[in-house]
Amino acid sequence: MKSFEIKRGHGKSLENGGLKSLMKDEFGEINEDGNLFSGSFKGITTINVEFMSITEIQVETETEPGASPEDTRAAHQAYNRFMENATSFTSKERTKRAKAKAKREAKAAAEKELQS
């Protein structure tokens, strides 16, 4: 699962069914198991979203390789709309934050390796 940051102040809106509601708006029928929400939509055979805290969600998707271009496009657009509504970050901002986080983690691992 990939971890995504949630913009400061937005996480409260995802509590108490807010995240499930966002998923239902984009993907239709949603299954709930505690803080894990699952669904599917056109070219996405499975989307699992786990609400970790008001600052983080984890997302895992599986796509259908044989999906039509229209279904793939619709699924991609629905995924991006959902992610923007859930995190309050655009896809560019999510990518930029993920790269910065990976860089910080790599630097910390390198420093730890030097100390050993």
C-alpha cells in the first residue's frame, strides 16, 4: 500500500464516515472493515483505502489489464478526483510530496548506515 499525506486541517472531514462517503461518490458500492474501505470501478478491479490518521491514508489499487481505453480513462479520472478530494492535494502536489518524503527517508537511511 502507498501512503499519502492529507493536507493540514482536512483530515477531520474524513472521520466518521467522510472517507467512505467520498469513495461511494466516485466508485459506487463500498465495503467497510474497520478503517479499511474496499471497492471497484470500471478498469480498477480493486481499490483499498485505509484511514490511518487525520494526516495519512494508505491506498492500494489493482487494475484490469484488458480493460477498454474508455474504462481505463474513466477509472483514472475517478481515482484522481477521489485522491484530490481525500487528500486536498492535486496529483502534482502528491507526486512532489512523495518524492520529498522518499528523499528524506533515503537520507535518513544513509546517515544511519554511516553511523553503524
